[in-house]
Amino acid sequence: MSRWRPLMTWVRTNRWPAVVLVAALGLVALNGWWLLTYRQGEPLDIDEAGYITIALGNHAALSTGLSAYWSVIQSQSLQAPLVPALTAIVYTVHQGILISYTVELAFLVVLGVATYGVARYLAGPKLGALAALVTLTAPGTIAYSREYIFALPAAALVSCSLYALLRSDGLRSRRWALLLGAGIAAGLLARTMTVAFVPALVVAALVRIGALPEGRRRALVNLAAALAVAAGLAALWYARNVSTVYRYLVDYGYGRTSNEYGVSHPITSLAWWTSVFHTAAMQDLDLPLACAVLAGLVAVAFVAARRLRASADRPGALIRLASSDALTVAIMLAGSYLALSSSTNEGSGFTLVMLGPAVALAVLPLHWLPSVRVPVIVLLAAIALVNLLASTDLWRGFSTPRSVDVPVLGSVPVVDPQAEALKHLRVQLPGDPTRFSKGERAWPRLESAVAGFLIAFAHAHGYEPIVAFGARNRVFNTNTVGLAASLYYDTTMPTAQLDPRFAGDQSSAYAAYLDAPEHGQPNFLVTIDRVAGDYTPVVSPAAARAAALADGFVVAHDFRLPDDRVALIWWLPRGPVLPTAP
């Protein structure tokens, strides 16, 4: 019994943090059960497959030594390296798809603890725990903890950065300032689009410093040190890849590609100002929680404005407001909102970064208005319970997606436990909105069979396989086949994708792409006979086949896909030859 005494003492003296930690671990257990029940052997979203393939490559390098591991991480020129690098370490215990999600579940706990820390500074430990529990049970948090992308880690690390800023006493604490810098760097390394939130954090810090009665010079020095730490740690990867990341972010954020992931609105329109809130309601909150959070934020603004008007000392009131933790969080949220609004790209999980801070600020009125505390807590508990029940997918009444039309915003879900990855795949694979069927496990089996054929056929002819895809299929694509090659055949298979966005959907453009040395000159081309739900703009099957014939490819094999379409495997003997045995 004595061995548990220190733990019990900590729980008694840290009751509310313990509640948050237990709730987070309980949600980890629930999500672990859900993944084992509903995702084992099921299809993966194209992004998930690509990221897990990167993690497998990192693990292969790690198995040969830390130097190779570090070199491979730095050579990933586009995708932020932190999550795959951590997953590679997890693979030293066991290598597979499902275990990859343990990294996401770990960051789920981090997000809950960080949200508690932020809300505790605003409203005390009880309401801090409430904010953490609301954030943990939000639809977006649950959904993105079950999907292997970088949204949840980025959200957790940005919330950690905000917590460090609040703890830094207006940047007068050197230790917490340096931790702020480390948190910013970790967020940048977790997801490249996190750069959009850094200016908001810096502005919040500068406003806080400007309101300090003393110690401003020390605070400015500490802020400079924090930014230097952030730049130095992030440069471990960005120094080598900054130009590629810059082009990627500009193109997908503001270039022609951004229009494929959202709708452009004039800045003078109401749609421009509400689009980010609509995205957050769609992806992270659902309508009941969105209304509750919005009401809390409006109440904060109302109380702040009323106090300013009622103050006889207006300058003093402004300084007190500027030095408050609430304004620090509000500036971070407002700056982040504007940064996301500036891009047409709605993204996947972009708004999740604001979830924890928004909920933390939204519960603050309960600190000021104790008369409404109990009914609001009951309401939030009911919303959380519905979200949890819906997320289990055991009772179809709770788990059936339902939406309503809201003025200005349009369609907003009331209950929607459907993961973003499944939404993307359901465009091509009509079926149950919240889970895969057992028959859909045929897709990963097919991808393994195709990868095995490509490797064996190329090796039988003395070449290493390089495969291009002449279709932009959501389920069967470069990433899913590349993942199968890495996971089941321990082979890194270079891939390429015919893309009509570069030179149009024309056979001549595709033939030139396949023959260009800078694209690797693939020796395989995969075409599919029909288009149905592919990513737009689509690759015309006729144009892809004509390109294959023009370059001298011949049909080597065909596969029937689980949806009854036919994939042709085209072959052209070229490329790197197999190394000969000594």
C-alpha cells in the first residue's frame, strides 16, 4: 500500500488535474477499442497511407543507426517530420498500421492537459477541468485522434505554447519563455501550416509585454530568446527544406491549388468572415457545441466592453485588459482566425488548433456568473455525453449523422461522428457513413497483391519497380500501394502521379511526363477503366491509356477492383537495374 501513497497524495492535492488525466486516459481506451473494432484491416485515406509510409521509412533508417535516422528525417522535403519520426520509435516495439495511432492518442492526452492549463489560468481549476473535458469530447478531437494525420499533434503543441506564454508572467520568466520557443518549434515540426498561428502568439506576447508595469526590457529579451529557440530548433529540419515548404504552403494556401479545397469569398462579404467558424462547426464542434462556444465568447466580449465603459479610468482599464490572460488568449484566437480566413483552403483539421483555447476562453463567463454555472455545466455535460455515445457507433440512433441548415452558414451537423478520412473515401465508396463493412477489407488485400506483383514482375526482368498512377483514385493510389510495398515486402517503391493540373488532361502531356527524367521515368503505369468519385480534376482513362501506348508501354497484367472496375498494369523495361550479387 505504501508504494501507492505518493500517487494518492498527488491525487488529493491535484484533484482537478487528476480528473482531466483520468478522463483523457479513458478516452484513449475508448479510442483504442474503436480502432481495434472498426479500423483493423480497413482502407486508409490517401494522406494516412502516405504518412505511415514515411514513418516506416524512418523506422527502417532507425534500425540501421541514429545517423541514418536523422538523415532520412531531414530528407523529407515536404511533410513535417515530427509525427512520423515519433511513430518510427513506436515501431521498435511493434510494426504495423494500428500501432501508428498510439502517437495520435498520446497527443490527445497532451491536448487535454494543455487545455486544462490554459483554462485554469483564466477561470480556475474547476472550470479548467470543465474546458478540458469539453475539448476532449469534442467531435473533432475524437475524430482526429482516430486518423493518422497531423491535426491533433499540431493542436496539442500550439495549446502547449499558449500555456507557456500564460505561465511566463508576461515573458518575465526566462524558463517559460524558452519553453514557449520550444513549443512553437515543436508545433512547426508537427505540421507545416502551424506557421499561420505563430504571428498571433507573437502579437499576444507583445501586447502583454506592452502592458507590463515594469520589466519590459527583460520581457523583450526573453521574447527574443524564445523566438531564437523556436527558429533554431525548427531550423534543424526547415533549414534544408524551407524553399520546398514555402512553395507548398503558398500554392496550397493561396495559389491555384487552394481553390480545390474551398470556396473563395470577397473580404467584404459575410461569408468571408464566417467561413472559418463554419469549417470549425463542420469539422470540430457540431452545432450544439458550436453554439455553446460562440455564446461563451460573445459573453466574454460583452463583459469586457461593459467593464471598459463603466470604468472611470479608461486608460487604466485598457492596461488592465491588455495585461489579462483572457486578452492573451483572445488575441491568439483572433489572429489565428484571420490567418485561416486569408486562405481559400479549408484544410483538414486546420481549425482544430483553435479548439482548446476557444473552449478555455468560452468557459470564463461561468467564473463571473455563478448563477448560470450549474445549468450551463449540465448542458455541456449532455453535449459531451451525446458526442461520446455517437463516437462508439454502438447505437445507430446516436451515431447517424444529422445536419440542419443554418442561416448564413448553410448546412451544419448536429451529430456527426464520421471521421474526415471516411468522408473522403465515401465519395468513391458509397456505404455506411460511420464505419467500413467487412467486404471493404478487400481493398487493402488488393493493394498488397498489386504491390507484390509489381515487385516480383520488375525483379523478374532485372529492374527495380517505379510505378506511376494514371488515375486519381481515393482508395487505390500511389500512397496505398506504396504503403503495402513498405509494410508487407520491405521495399521502398518510388511512385508518380499523372496530374491534369500541370498541362491539362491530354495524352501528349501525360506521355511527356512519363518520359521525363525528372519524374523518374516509371517502368509501370496503372490505369483504371472508369472514373467514379476520383479526386478532381480527374485523369481521363482514355488519355492515360493513349499516353502509355505512345511511350511504348504494354499491358502486363490486369486486376479487378472490389468495386468491379478493372485496373491495367502497363510495363516498359527501363529504370534502375537490380544490383547483382557479389
